[in-house]
Amino acid sequence: MRLTRMLAVAAVVTGSVTAVTSVTGAGASTKMPEPGVVGCDSLVTTPVGHDCLLPWPNDAFTKPSTSTRTGRVLNIPATLTPTNVSGVHVGTKYQNLNDGFSPGSTPLIQIPNLSVANSVIAPSTNIGLSGCTASGQLTTTTAAIVLWDTTAKRCVPYFAELDAQDPDPATKLLIIHPALDFTEGDRVVVLLRNLKNTSGATIPELAGEKAALAGTMKPVTRGAHLKWVVTHDLKGFDLRHLYAAWDFTVISGGGNLAKLSASNLADPALSMRQQAFATVGKTSPVFKVTNVFVNGNAEREVDGIFQVPTFLKGCAIAGTAMFGSTNTGTCGSMSTGKNHLPKLIKSTYVKATATKSAHWTGQIWANFICVMPQTPSSAGPALPTLYGHGLLGDASEVTGGNFKSGPTVHNMMGCATDWTGMSGNDLLLVAGALNNLSYFHTNVDHMLQGFVNFQFLARLINSPKGFASNPAFRSGGRARFLVGHCNYLGLSQGGIMGGALSAISTQWTSVVLGQAGIDYGGLLLNRSVDWGEFASVYDAAYPNPVDEQLGLQLIQLLWDRGENDGYAEHLTRSPYGGTRAKHVLIIENYGDHQVSNMAQEVLARTIGAMAHTPTFDPTYRLDASVPVRTEQPSSMDWGMAPLVPNVPVKAAISLWDFGTPSPPSDNQPPVDGTYGADPHDFGHNNAGIMAQVLGLMEHDRIPEVCGGLSCQGLPVN
């Protein structure tokens, strides 16, 4: 810990040591007592009507391990997890492989009669009230909530809310969102103090906390651990109005190719990358062109299939999906080895004969659609980009409005494939998981297979032996696109999963994430209008609102491996072994109805993005019928440095405003008619946005296209 940081922390807690000493007691242990328990955590009383996992996340639900980086492993008994209407508990077999909790974990606790406003708890519209800077410096001695990283000795800024999904004020959870992800492998203390009720009175210390500090809690070891957290981790903090404090360990990130482990975040995906690319070496995947279309003599579309090594069990041999590709929605769960890491399904390369082309046995066929200019540009070959489609869509999205101007106006080639695990073929898998969250691990297994598919498609773009060798992709004796210059562009779901994919890929370095967020279970689902359709299934299966939040947190422990939440720390810095750091541009639409601004900004802070400034003009209105926006839905560019145009940049976020009214500031979607038209799909072919996209892809620089003002556009695609 640097001296300047020590002095800063000491300065804000000066004068509070006496309050801590009063609960320390003589002969306090200097070794942290074991936090784990067998059943519910004695810190809180289990709310009536559901099973206990509060407070969450919590090292009470872990146990020691000598084989993991953190020295712990999750130990969440399935007997404590929520049950669906059939009485089936959420299984925890796969979660319990993890050596810690999600880096995007949202601390949850029930505090009767709590007033967020009276307690001066930071809302999404004012993260500064958290009393913590983006760099982790405490700015006040009295903040109601402190997320204290005990490993790095710094705070983590937050915003919080009472659960708007729960209509019962007696059971509403306090949901605390980190304003940027927790650091992998660190241990974090959640401190609650100076809480006020709806009458403005101070809420007294939680009975469980008081018992722990008095030494009367059962089990004794749990009480001793909680007391240790207060007297050691929080030594020097003002605890005169302590409510409760507990700790949790964040899962480690992985990335050491010489020692891959299933207990951390990235290693399963990295293991799959290593095994899959070993099958092709320096050559190219097998592919077939099935169709070539020319649309109006301007755009050329090439369709086909390519082979990918598979890690999923039970995939059908016959190709029944698009262009004769494999419908992976019918495949089973991941094949794994004794170390729980993914294990490649055996395949054999068969050389070409007079009657059959070269192919692999035991591999799946993935589809592809590529669009490009029909007539090669005088400026040279097209700039190639891998395209990630939206929620439960398919590869054909690359031919629609979201990429419409790419080939015809901007001399680009876009190639897409179905996102295995989150495509239209996976609807039954998704529905099954919503009815019984124990099945969700299979969805994530399929997402990881999708990562392999996308990387193999990128190899076909990059390799001279890939698409560039086929007449469908050639004109005038050369390839129609820049071979070896693949980029990535993902929108919505393609942005939420695309950052994760990009973090582990060796096939591209420039990444554009449009309407991209982070943390499905904690930040995205409740705030999205898309969730309503799926929530009707989930609500029926898990009718208790508290259990619903806990269920989302349980599956997020697995979902991290398939979306940005599990990889953001390594996307633009600290790259995994064998991987380069990426250059990233996030395009954000103000008031997005499908991907909340909060989720996009948490992603931006986590990857160290700089923000285009000025960020936002609240007076901008398309016409007088649109209400003046008096409240922003989030703190926008809080904690981000201003972007300097036209200079090399590692990460940037650009907010575009289409005059949309402000959405709710808590965890509910903008579903009624007061929130205007959904801007989610606006601007995909906006000339200014496309100039920013090309600036990143071609030069790693973001040009100034907004005239030194906030970026505004008309509400059209």
C-alpha cells in the first residue's frame, strides 16, 4: 500500500479508533477465524417464506481449499437455495467449483423499514454519495455503505436501491451494485452503518452483529470471524452506528496457460481455445460456400457452413439448421475431464477424395453469412469485421439494418454466425432453465462453445487458406477483403457477450461494443423491457421475489463465464496468457430500454474507458411534446477521464442522445408509455457513429464527430 494512500485513508478515519477499540476486546486473534458455516448464516434471521442465502455474497458459504488461488472454494448447500413451484432446489454443483463469488456480485440484505434517502445511500443518479472515488479513495467517514477491498486496501464505489421488483415493503431487499467490478481474487467487506428508517431514526445494530461482537453467537467460529472482520478489516473506521458487516471472496480470473483450473473464470474458455486451435494448427477450418447472392448490384452475400471442434455431448450428426449447419440447441452439456475442464470430443480429419471434400468426423458445422461490396472499392479491399447478433437472434442479422451501411457506404465486410447458447435455436434451453435454474449450466456450456465458433470464423477471415482462397470471396485475382485484419463488432447481446469473447481471442484486437452491458443477473435483466416475456416464466416458477434475486445471483456465478462480467478486467489490460490487450469502443444510447445505461457505464469503468465529453445535454429535445429531462438515469461518465479525440486510446465510451426521456433510476424497465420510443436500435447507420467505429478499427483513435458538444442524433436506425 503506497504511503500517499495510507495517509489518505488515515486522514478520513482519524478520531474513530476509540469506537473500534470498544468492540475489540482483549486477546483478539490475529489470525482470521474460519468464516464458513454448515447452514444459514447466523448474522441475519432467515426471512419467512423462503430459504436462506442472506446476506449475499458471503464467505459463510465457502470452505478452505489448498488447490485454489484464493485458498477458498464455494460451499453453497443446495438445501439452502431457492425452490421452484415443484419444490426443486437450485443445484449448486457447478457453482461450488468456483474459488469465489462473481466480480459483479450485488450484495443483498433485508433491512426492515430502511429509507435509502434518509440514510444518504448513493442512488444510480449520484454515485458520488458512495463516499468512494473511482480509484478507491474514501472521501467521508460516515458513508452508510462501504465496500472495502481488504486485499487492495481501498473502497469500491457503489449505487444501491430497494428491490422495485418486490411489491411488499416488508420483504424488499437492499441491492448494492458496485459501480465497477470487484477485483478478481480479492476479499471484500460489506460495511453498513448510519442507517436511517423511514421516520429518520437511526436503525440499531443488527442482533446477529451484536451477538458476534459480544461473543455469544452460535456457531462460535462464525461469531469469531465476524468479530475479526470488524476489529481487523475495519480497524480505524467509525463504527459508532454500526448495523452489520460481513465479507466475501471474489473468484480469481485465471489466464495462466501452464496451469489452467476450472475454479476460476477464464480458464475453461481458454482451455477450449487451446484445444480447438491445436486441431487446425496454422491452417484453416474446413468450410463450404452454399449460396452467393447479389443484392441490387451493390451488396454481395456469401452463405455457408464451417466445421468447429465441439466440447458438447450428444450433438446430432445431421445438419438440420441454417444451410445444413448443426442445431446445437439439441446438444447436451459440456464434456469434461477429471480436472473439470472442458474436454474436446474426439474427431478425425478425412482427406478429400474424388467423391467427397475434406472434412472432420466428430465436429459440428456452424453457419456463416458474410456481406461485402459487390464491386470492389477503388480504396482497396473491404475492412472485415466479425458481427455478433442480438438477443436470441441468428446470423442473418448482419444482412439487416444494423449493418446495412457497412458494405455499401463504408467498404466493410461483415461475417456472422449463430451465437450458440444464445441464439434462436436455444429457446427451449432458456425456457427450461427459467423453470429450473439447476439446468442453467448447460446454457453456459453452449455459450462457451459459441466462443469457439466465433474464433474459428475469425480464423477463416484471417487465414490466406480460409475465405480468401474461395472464388466467392475473390475478385480480379485478389481477396475482396483485407486478409488478416479481422475486427469485432457486436450489438446488444453481441456486445454483452462480445467483450468476453474478445478478451480470450487471439484473432482480433479492435472491438466495438454497441449497447453493451455487464452482469446479466445483477444489472441487466430487471432493467430490460426484454425481460418481461421471460420473467413471466421465471415468476411462475419462482414466485417469491427474494428468491428470484437470489436465483439470479446463483446463475450469475456461472453466467460470468459467458458474458463481459467474467472477463472485463482483462479486456483492455492485464491480458490472459497468449492473448493481446484489446482496443475497445462502447457506443451507448441514452435511455436504452433494453440494455440499461447503468450496465453500460459499469462496463466502461471496469475496462478503464475514457468518456466523450461533454457527455449529455439534458435540455436536448426533438420537439416540445417531449418532457424536459430533469433526472438522469445514472451518473453517466462518473469516474471516467475525458476522451481526447484523435489520439491512440485503449478504451472509450461515447453516449449518443436521441431525445429519449429518462428511464427509471431503479431496477425496473421503462415499460409504460411515458418513456418514449426505445432508442436501442437507433443510430446503427448514423454517419458520426460509423466514423467513430472506423476510427477505432483503422487507427485506434476516436475522431471528434460531435463538434465539441454532446453527441446527438435523430431517432432512426
